[in-house]
Amino acid sequence: MARPSFRFEKKAMKDGCELIAGVDEAGRGPLAGPVVAAAVILDPKKIPKGIDDSKKLLDPEVREALYLKIMASADVAFVSACPSRIDRIDIRKATLWAMCAAVEALPRKPDRIFVDGREFPKGLPCPAEAVIDGDAKILSIAAASIIAKVTRDRLMKRLAQSVQGYGFERHVGYATAEHRAALIELGPTSHHRRSFAPVRIAFEMKEGLVTPAQAAFLFEENAAAQAIKSEGA
């Protein structure tokens, strides 16, 4: 399994860049809650151990510990795009907006930026490069991934205290069977993304345009379509 390293950053430093930022997001796929983007400039002399482990294999407790170490040793900024913004401009644009805003919020302006994914936002203050699977290749992006993930999980667990019955503390807004069942039983909230198909169906059910049985069937169809889409990505 590939592990992120500081190789990309070192190369940029040899090219004359002093401050290199990694940027990543968490929460593009969920039906509820914000998408969170984070930007991190690691200090080459104070890189916390463990960032180079796969974030997919990290226990929540380990992620939390790394979050604290990164926050204490690096330049960090994170920005969230709320559901209303996501619905207004779409999830892609909202994610790019949050990424750009996170970079702008860094305490120091970077000389080079590496962004996880296929594209980077316009308006960044310095040259940038989009790297597919960047969180598995570039240490600064891996650090940003941890910051974004922990930040968003904390926000969703806090939201679960005031919006009960949906299980946000467990699935943090993703379209699990538990979440889909809650949407049918309780209906959507203002924290749900109306532009996402299952939430739109839940609103239609609330308005009497579809029955709960029809909504459940459409949910399963949508889940199957998303699974096929993920396999082909």
C-alpha cells in the first residue's frame, strides 16, 4: 500500500519554494452537514509521526491524536461550506470555494499548493497542482485530510446533540441504511442537502408527492446507482 511522503514538498523546496501547503476536503458525499476543506503547511522539522499511515486505516482515536499534533506544529486553516451554499452552487463549487477560503485563511501565504483531486480552485495566491489520490502520496495533503475529517466529524457529533434521531454521531451524515430510514420516518431537516437525490425525495414525501414506500424504493435505487458509479470511478 502506497504511503504519503514529504518527497513532493522537498522537490518544491529545491525549486525555491519555502512554504508548501497541502489541501484536502471531507464530506463531499454525505446527505447532511457541511463539506469541510483544510489547508496545512507542515514544518519540515516538526512533522508528527503517523501522518504517513493510511487515513482509511487510522482509528478515530489515532486521528484525534494526530489532529492535535498537527494543530500544534503546523500552520493550519479550515473552512466549511454549509448545506445552503452547497444547494445554491452545487457540491463541486462549494468544495472548491472552501478550499480556496482555507488557503486564504492560513497565517502565512504559501509559495506552492498541492490539492487532492482532479482540479484546484481558481484564485489561489500561488502556483498549485491537483494530484489524484494526493492524500496517499503527499504528506501535507494527508495532514490536511486528517484536519478536515476530524473537524467535520466533530461538527456532526455536535449537531447530533441538537438534532436527535438521525444517528449523525455514527454516520456523520452519510447515506447509510440508518440515515435513509430516519429520513423516511422523521423527514429532512435544514441540515440536509436538498440538492442531493435522497433528500429531495424525502422532501417530496413530506409534501405528499410520494409515499413512504415509494421513497424507500427510490432510496434503494439511488444507493445502487451510486454503488455502480463508485465501482466505475
